[in-house]
Amino acid sequence: MTQRPTLFTLFALLLASFAFAAPAHAERIKDMGQFQGLRANQLTGYGIVVGLAGTGDDSLDYSTLGMKGAVSRFGLTLPPGVNPALKNAAAVMITAELPPFAKPGQRLDVTVSAIGKSKSLRGGTLVLAPLYGADGQIYAMVQGNLVIGGLGVDAADGSKLTVNVPSSGRIANGATVERAVDTGFATSSYLTFNLHQFDATNAKRVTDAINAALPGSASMIDGASIAIRTGGNGDERMRLISQIENLGVQRAEPPAKVIVNARTGTVVINGAVRVGTAAVTQGKLTVSIKESPMVVQPAPFSRGQTAVEESSDISVEQDYRPVMLVRPTASLSELVDAINRMGVPPGDLVAILEALSQAGALTAELVII
């Protein structure tokens, strides 16, 4: 009598068929880098947030000067030497990113962060402030009500409760672009595509894919940049970029690396790592000292004194762990399995990898950060 296959068996067979039928994965060129000039630009500014419920900077000089400058635009001048004690205002730094091809009138999100003694910006309003680029020019103006994702409460006895970070917030669409950045996109005779990481093989494969779709248009500048001949107006250039970005490329296998974070004990090993023939053992020696003081009482009528007698118990334990033989050209999964069978903690794993590297059995670059 034949048995009907279980649901689990059918599911396993289905997964196996997908695994054997799956083609090699090709990545889009747009996921491997970006075109030169098509990037965001950082903007920063200084401003004053008002309307706080007594959580402002109070008597800081730079917040006082900033408020005097803000109100002077409306014809209000404070007498010299007068400190307004701004408990309801705070000095802040403003940051934003200007996306590529941003035009005057478009809106940007901004982040506002306190730079003084202000404990919370909740309920505050940012007064009109300029945002500057790296060249010192004004590229946007910002103003609006802050949205704060945290809160802070202080009690009279000194106890505090803080949720998230109440001294920083955002203004959605709070900035208006006033100046566009000239990227030279419409006038250059070449487009330059920069890979996220230097890799000569990937640069060659991207160049070959572009030349297969647009014969003779691409050439490698180096292992990270490809030059692409172009012409015509902005519409033709953008169509060319769209076509190139969606071409598929088989990404090359990355260089073999082992990344070790010495501070946290985190170890990351990529799939290209190989290990030569090596024998690995890892021992553990534990020394325990247990103090058991004993109180000694004198005999009756001996006129003696109560004393404490020290008693120490020292024990030594050493775990026996057999030598693990690593086969030549072991893969990542085999290396991980061998290390897991040894029960090696993260700290000792770092020492084993360093020893394998020094012994010449680790075919990888060991990077310690």
C-alpha cells in the first residue's frame, strides 16, 4: 500500500525545485552606484525656537543675541545690557538635504536640534531662518512648528523621566528652496557613473553591459568610475540614464574579508573566505576562590576573645576540548560549523581568527575596527 505524501514533503519538494530552477541573480546598475553630480547637498542653519513652556535656554548669551537679531528685523531694539531671560526660547541648529535638481519653490523636511540648555523643544515654533550650503550661499528658508517624538518630565525631588530625545524634532516640508544647484548635467559631453565600492571586475562588467546596449558608448576611467558619451538635450540624457540604470549586471564576488569589532566582539565573515589546512584547539582554565570565614569562640571562663578564622577553598577547572581539524579550502559554512562545534565564545573566536591569519591558513583580509 502506498502512502500519500505529507504536506511538509510536498512543500520541501517545491522549495527544492525553486532552488534548482532559480537563475543567477543579476543586479541593476542603479543599485551598484550613482551618476556623478546626481547627489544631495547638505544645508545647515542657525535659528531660534519660541513658544516653549519654560524649557528654553534661559540666560545663554548666544540665544539672547539670536533673539535680539530676530526681533530687530521687526523694528524692536532691546536696550544694551538687558537680559530678556529667554525661558520660552531656545537656540537651535537646523539641518536639511537639498536633493538633486531641486528647484526654487519646492519644499524640504528639516531637523531642528537644541544646542544650549533647553531640555525640550515640545510645542515650539521655529522663527524664519536661512539654510546655507558649503559655499556660504543661502539655498533655502525655513519656518514652522516642530514635531517632537520625545518628552521629558522633572519632579520637585529631582527625579526625571525622559522618553526618546525631546531636545530634537522635525518640521515636515518646513523649508522652501530659494536657489538651485548647478550640476553641469545638461552641458557636459560625458556622464560619469561611480560605483559604491572600488572593484575592477564590477567596473568591467558594468562597462560591458552598457556597451552591449549602447555599442561603443562606455569606457572605464578606473576601477570605480565609467565614462559614458552623451549628447542632446535634458530629455535625451534622462532617457539614457533611465535605460542604463535598469540594465542587469552579475555582481562579482567581493574580496574575502573578516571584520572584527574589538569593542563589541562582533565578527562578520563574508562568503568568499576560505581556510587552508589547520588544526585548532581552544582551552578554558577556570580558577575559583571561595572564602568561608569561621567565627571561633573561646572556652568558657578562659578570658579569651572571639576571633575570625579565614578559610579559603581554591579550585582549578580546565575544560578539555579536542583538536578540530579544518579541511583545506573550507567554505564559510564549514568554518562556522567547526567553530560552533567547539563552543567558542565571540572573544575567543577573534583570537582564533587572528591566529589562523598569522599562520597563513586564513585566505582573507582580517580587518579589526
